[in-house]
Amino acid sequence: MITVGIVVILVCLTGWAVKQIMQKSQNGGGCCGTHEGAVKRISALDRKKGNYPYRVELSIGGMTCDNCAARVENALNALPDTWAKVDIGENKAEVLLKSKPDETTLREAVRKAGYVVMNINTNSIPG
């Protein structure tokens, strides 16, 4: 009787595991624990780099996949007069701005996306 109970439990666990694997493969779930398709990237409206005299580099913590990078990029690109490009391999975001950067605003945008700014490099900001 106990053996039958163990077999039933193992069959149920195996069925659940197979179901989870199928959902992830069909719905694009991944490292973030979500079962969603690829996040659509939002780009800056003004894509002429010459219009952005300020540049900062953000080191971002918590990104583990392309969807993470897209979420951070979208959060930054939603800010006015900002153009961001995130490199998931480097865990960094290059942010071009039309006005002097406000570190608090940048940190808050990334935080609201679910990630954290580890460092802001402002060495490339013109005097």
C-alpha cells in the first residue's frame, strides 16, 4: 500500500514537472520566473546622437536575461530627452541625455523597473 502511494506521488510530481517545462518552452519563460514572451523594446523618439550632449554609464544589478535588459532600457527611454541602450553582457546601460543628468531620476527609473543602479559613471559628461 505504501509503495502504491509513493508511485502515485512520483507520477504526480513528474506530470507537474513536464507541464512546467512545456509552459516555459511555449511561453518564453526564463530566468526571471515569468512566463511571458519577449519584452518589446521602446526606443527614444529622437535618434540623432548629436542632440544628446550628456552621457552617463550605469552599472545595473539584477539583470539576468534579454527581457531584464529590455525592461531597464524601456524605463530609461520613457524619461524625457533620454536615449538608453542596455548591454546585458556587461550589465551596463549607456544613457544619452539632452540635459544634465539627475542621478536620482535615473536610479528611480531603474528601481521601478525592478533593478538597482550599482554605480553611475559621469566621467563622460561635458564640463
